[in-house]
Amino acid sequence: MALTLYGGPQTRASMPRWYLEEKGIPYELVEIDLRGNQHRQPDYLAINPFGKLPALVDDSLLGPDGQPLTLFESGAILLHLAEHHGKEIKGPAQRSLINQWLLFANATLAIALFVPSNREREFPRLMQELNHQLTPGQPLVGEQWGAADCAVTAYLAYLPIFFPQEDLSPYPAIEALIASTQQRPAYRKVMGMN
Ligand SMILES: N[C@@H](CCC(=O)N[C@@H](CS)C(=O)NCC(=O)O)C(=O)O
């Protein structure tokens, strides 16, 4: 069984890579040079025709073409890893909840943070509710840190990096989560903090 993750530093590939590191799942990382336009070259477009990072090739499963399964979209990759490699999904309700948080992270939280017009409108409301939903030290779904935590926390942990002026003191659970995440060895490795 081999997993190959196509990624690069400071891209959304950090999310599935962090998951793989946390769970101790073996993988090979292939770095794609965005500045050198490597993601637009035929070799990479054969893996992700949209030319975006991340992508994952999992040779333990076959795709419809009979070749090793190839996936794009960080959320789909995380769900796949949780389901087939992370041993974290115990039943259909848990799977649906993990999917809910992955979609929330990528389709709602990311936009509220990084699209300026949405940020003004959405950010405080989402942060307030997230602060309420998060219990320090407890996973979002199930009994152990997992894909839902990975996706939601990866965005929250970008806050001090991209918006250092943002006062997070009204959101103590989020502040605590960011601080504890910055101490996790797997996160530090993936973010190049060691
Ligand atoms: N929704 C996608 C977004 C992928 C994406 O936009 N990746 C960026 C890097 S973070 C990328 O590949 N940008 C290069 C490009 O769009 O040309 C995901 O979550 O995987």
C-alpha cells in the first residue's frame, strides 16, 4: 500500500499532510513547485486536471480507469484518509459529521477568513459560535483528534499568521486551541516550525 501526496509548503496540502503525520500513516510527499508553474505541466495535470494542490494517489484502491485511485480537493482527501487509513470512522453518523466539518472548514470558514467582503460580515459571528462549539482538549467528532479537527484547526491556526492584528481574546477556546496546536510536533513539522 502506498500513498503519494502532491503538495507544497504554504498550500492546502498542509491539511492532509498534517493528518498523515498525526496518525503516523506512511506516505510519500511529492513537492510541486507552484512558482515554477509545475502544477500546470502535463505530468501534474494528469494527476489533478484542475492544476491545484493538493492531490493524493492511493494505490490500495482502484479508480474507475483501473488505475490507483487519484483524488483532488483537500476535504475529499481528508475524508478518504479518515475512512480508509485513519481508522477513525465508527459509523455512518460519525462519517456524516466529519464530512459536515470538512465542508464547513473549506466552504464556509475559509471564505469567511480569506475573502475580505465576507470577512467583515461573517467572521465575528462564525468565531463566536465556533468558540462555543469547541471544548479545549476535546475533538469535534468522536473520541480522538481527527479529520474534522484537522480541517477546522488548520484554518484557525492561520489567524495569527495572516491576521496578527486580530484580537482573539473574545474567543478563549479558539485562542487555547491555536496555542495547543502550535505545540503539536506533527503540526510543527508540517508548518516548518522546528
Ligand atoms: N478547494 C481546493 C483549493 C485548492 C487550491 O486552490 N490550491 C492552491 C494552493 S493552496 C493552488 O493549487 N493554487 C494554484 C493555482 O490555483 O494555480 C482544496 O481545498 O484542495
